Amino acid sequence: METAMKPREVASYLSIDPMTVYNLIKRGQIPAFKVGKVWRIRRNDLEVYIEEGKQNRFYGWAEGVAKKRGFSHLTENEVMEIIHKNREKISV
């Protein structure tokens, strides 16, 4: 059976306020379910949330670099293709 965490455990794991976890649940950013009155978050769903955050930061960084270096004429798909081809060479 997959591990499920309480919001306070998630807050501790992410070093954030428990209310932030409840807000993430409310906005649907972290899938959660209730057991009785207590919210639970599957560990795998939390890991997906963390990984998506890393990817969003990476792509935001890459977009900024592209604009600074004069590649703003490229479409988003062209930028993504370049990033994927060169991802091993790029460290964030």
C-alpha cells in the first residue's frame, strides 16, 4: 500500500507552513483525499508536485536566458526542442 502523509507531515517535509499545504490542496495543486476528517496526501503525488516545481523553475530560467541572449524570436516549441536536445549539458 502506498504511503499517505498528513498535511503537517507534508509541511514538515517541505519546510513550509501547514496552512500552505491546505491552500495547495484547496487549489488542487496537490491531490489529496480525506480519511474521516483528516486530509491525506499520497507520497507519489507529493513527489510529482516537487518534480513539476523543479521543471517549471528550469523552464522559466531557460526562457529568461533565451530572451537575454537574443533568441526571443523562437517559438516555445523550438525552445523546448533545444532544451531537450541539450538538457544533459545544462545544469540549473
